[in-house]
Amino acid sequence: MNIIDFHTHRLDATDALISVDPRQFAPQSGKWYSVGYHPWHRVDQLADSDFDLLEQCARHEQVLAIGETGMDTLRGGDLEVQAQVYVRHLQVAAAVKKTVVVHSVRTAQQIIALRHNAGLDSVTLVIHGMRGNGHVAGMLIDAGCYLSYGLRHNPAAVLATPLDRLLIETDDSPADINDVACQVADTLALTAAEVKSLALSNARRLLEPST
Ligand SMILES: [Zn+2]
């Protein structure tokens, strides 16, 4: 497993965790995936059978994480429905013992509180596309989260992130992961190679099945 780009939607990406909708899951050899229903994509219309499909895909050996799932106050419709769908992803993650990739726009407190209220604090969360400030980063770190940064991020949050909780990603941008690594490296006064090495070892710790 060689994941440096922790979150992308590009199906041809290499050294990446590719996020796909379970209804479009068609694994290619040598690639790694996370599966989930994105909060922007009509999650109010999901049926029980869709969650059965999610769990089925979640057990696939090339699926290393669940998501992306989460909550977005600006897009994605009714927040109560988004919350319910997010918790169902957490339940699947607990059942298959995998990490969850979380999309959170102005919902950091709810993401953590919902996990706690569902009795699922043991499920590890990666907040992807982290754009919050240093204060939000600190709260999420205290809750055991990993934080994944793309090109658009708050440098204060990067500085507040312990190096063993730091990940990098391209998400839906055409950016090269090396550009992201360079930018984060500048903030941390490290080299891009050092940042990529940290991202790789953190991804391995998070995603490799503990046997
Ligand atoms: Zn995404």
C-alpha cells in the first residue's frame, strides 16, 4: 500500500485513496478505494438496500476506508438527514473496522458529537479538505481525528496538527499532489519529500489492517 494522496475522485489516480460511490464501485487492480455516499448527492433518497451495498463494498479487500460522508451546512440539503446518513456510515465502518473519510463544512462539533452519541468513539475519522482554523484543528485533534489538507487550507491549522496526524490530498481539483506537499512543507519548514513521507506513513498506520 502506497497512498500519498489521501483523497481523490480521479479514478485513474495512482498512490492514492480513490473515493467512489458504492453504486459506481468497479475496482481496478493495484488501486485503493474508500466508498461512501457524498452528502452533496441526494442522500435523502438512499434506501436500506443502498446501505447494504455500502457494507458489501466496504468489505472488499481494496476498500481501505469508508466515505466520503459527512455534513455540509452550505450544500447537501436537510442537515438532519445528512446526520443520519453520516451515522450509518460510522456504523458500517465499525462493523468492518475501517477508518472514515469525512466531509465537514462548518459542522466539526456535530461530526464529533454524533459519533459520541452513537457510541462510536472508537471509529477513527479523517477530516478531509480541512479548511478550518487552528482552533477547530485543535478540537478535532483532541477528538483523535487525522486532518487531510489540500491546496486551500489555513496554515494555522497545519501548524496545529501533530505530524503523526497529518495527511495531504488533491480531492476534486486537478492539482498535483506534489504541489500540495510543497505548500504544506513551506508552512511546516520541511521539504516536500518529508511531507510526502509523513503522509505515507500516517496513511499506512491508519489504513493497513492490523493483524
Ligand atoms: Zn471529495
